[in-house]
Amino acid sequence: MSEIGSDAREWTDRGENILSSKNLAAIEHYLEEVGAIVVQHWHYYGASAPTRLAFDAFDEFKAYLQSRVKPGDAIDVWPFPTNIAAAIARGKYPDGDGRVPIGGAY
């Protein structure tokens, strides 16, 4: 279902959500069974380059999401060393109702 958010953009509960159980399970599995990940954090209305990070523990990745990521931000996750064509997960951080924006300023 789509709704207009406070930023006058359309938000949906059917979009790519980085907190989906599928995405989190894929990331956790990769970190526990294979190795490190590279994360590109695109800031919704950030007017800046994306933040690039690396993680080798799932708990650290989750803590980053909970403390530094805002609704609408986009998160891309790749294996390290990076292979952009083999993304592990991709999604936007949801708002308090679990919705993500359609489109974005990134």
C-alpha cells in the first residue's frame, strides 16, 4: 500500500526493506559463514556522498543500522572484497510504520 509521507514523497510497505527477514538473514549468514561485508549507506536527502563501511560481525552491522540509519536511507551490502554484481542485500531503511520511500534523492 502506498501513502504520501511527511516529505510529500510516496512511501510503500512493499518496497525493498533492508530490515526484511530475507535481507537480514542473508547478511547474517554471509558474515557468519563466509567473511566480511562492504556497506554503502546512501543518505535520504543527505546532499552528500554515501558513507562506505565494512563489517565482519552481524551485531556491529545491526547496531549501525539502529543508531546511524534514518528512514528512507538506502543501504547496499556486498561481499568483501567487493563484487558489485553480487550484492548480498539491498533496501531502504523503513519508517516507524515499516514503509520505505518510492524513489529518493540519491
